[in-house]
Amino acid sequence: MSDVSSAVLQPAPVVMPRARPRWVRRLRRYGPAWVGGAVVVAWILVALLAPVIAPYAPETQDITNRLAAPSASHWLGTDVLGRDVFSRLLHGARLSLTAGFTVVLLGAAVGVTVGLVAAWARGFVDEALMRFTDLVLCFPPIILALAIAAALGIGTTNTIIAMLVVWWPKFARLARALTLVQRSQEYVEAATVVGLKPSRILGRHILPNTLGPLAVLITLDLGNAILTFAGLSFLGLGVVPPTPEWGSMVAEGRELVEQWWVAAFPGLAILTVVVGFNFCGDGLRDWLDPKGRNR
């Protein structure tokens, strides 16, 4: 009887849940980043190979075949002038991606330089640069870019210049904050005591230690720049017709409800690129986070 009671009172063994393999955890964590990277790489290859892949010239018109639905001869249909939407979509990727990379990289270069100089100089220089940065940040970027583009006139170059004027402040703010953190480190004090020039300290020591957050911002901002460029082109302040560009293609089909393909496919192209860059930026941010890298 005692043996039976002791067996009944004995607690049941606790079954611990099996830990997921590390590759499964990494796939769940970085899976969207890999998908976004694949989408971005695919669009870059499409932009580079557009003249080879496109079945028609992007500006070739065929009025007798205008607004034709997607078919074997025109995979994505034709627009109001009979131009092949698929060919214009491929060539439009070259301009949209080029404009996005140009604006973000040049804006980052200007903003990071301003932020480094302001954080190192401090005093009056810091106040002057940061107050000017705050002045630009006071205006909504799309509104200020729209006003500058309207003043400069229609054209790809003028649109890129207008976007550059409003694009650098966010990089300046981030670079200044990161530089202030690094400036208080011991290695910077040691480099100063040794007698290294400020330009060498900033370029060889501080800047490399701030590239992680800056790279994340650049990656996330590429999709935003492409979207803004498409928005300005949609409003008629981007490319000069008949140059193919995604925003202007959407504008051409905004009133064509039955001929949905004219605006739908360029809109989907913008959506996939923006989402792809956002996934890449989120994945890069998680990978650079030392606390969450080994989860």
C-alpha cells in the first residue's frame, strides 16, 4: 500500500519544449530581409538589362493599338499612345533607382559632413549649423521639395536638386549625435593627445564607428527617396515626357479605370521596391544590434 501511495504522490516528470534549431530562428528573424534583398537585387538587374529585356523601345508609339489589354504581344498592355507598358516599366526602373540612389548617397555625404563638423567644432559653429538644419526640418520634405522643383522647372536634374536640399538634415542630425558619443571615448582622447589632426580623427577613427546606424538609415531611406521622386513626377515636376518613369506612368493612367493596367503595374513596381528596401533596412538594423543578433 505504501508503494502504491508513494507512486501516486510522485510528481510527473516535466517535459521541456525542444529548442528550435538556430537556422530556424535566423530564418524567422532575417527571412523578410532576404526576401527584400532579393527583390532589390532583381530590380537592379532589371534596370541594368532593360535595353536587352524590353521587347519594344520605350518611346515607340502605335496609335492603332492604344490601350490594348495585356496579351502575348504586350505582356502588360499598352498606354494611351500605344506604347508598351512592360518596356516602359523596365526602362523606368533605371531612372527611378538612379534618382533614389543619387539623392540618398549625396544627401548622406552632405549631411554626415555637416554633422561631423558640428559635433567636433561645438560652440558657434555647432549652433549655426544645427539651427540651419532645424530650419530645413521645419518644413515637410515633400512640400519643400515640391516648391523648389516648381521654382527650378521640370526636369530630372532639377527634381534631384530639389530633393537634395531637403534630404541631408536627417543625416546631419544622426551623424552629430553619433559623433558626440564617440568623441567622449578614450580612443579619441588618446588620438588627440598624440597630436593627430581633427580631420584624421574624424575620418579614420570616428566615422568608421558610426557607419552602422548610418547604413541602416541609408537603406531605409532609399525606398522613401524613390517614392518621393515618383510623387514629384506624378505631380508633373519630375521627368520631361516621353521619358519613362514610374510616377509619371501612374499619372498617365490615374483616370483610366477600365484600363487599369496603365497605372497598376507601375504602382506595383514602386510598392515592391519600397517594401524591399524597408525589409533590407529592418534586417540590417537587427543584424547590427549585438543584443538581438544571437536570438
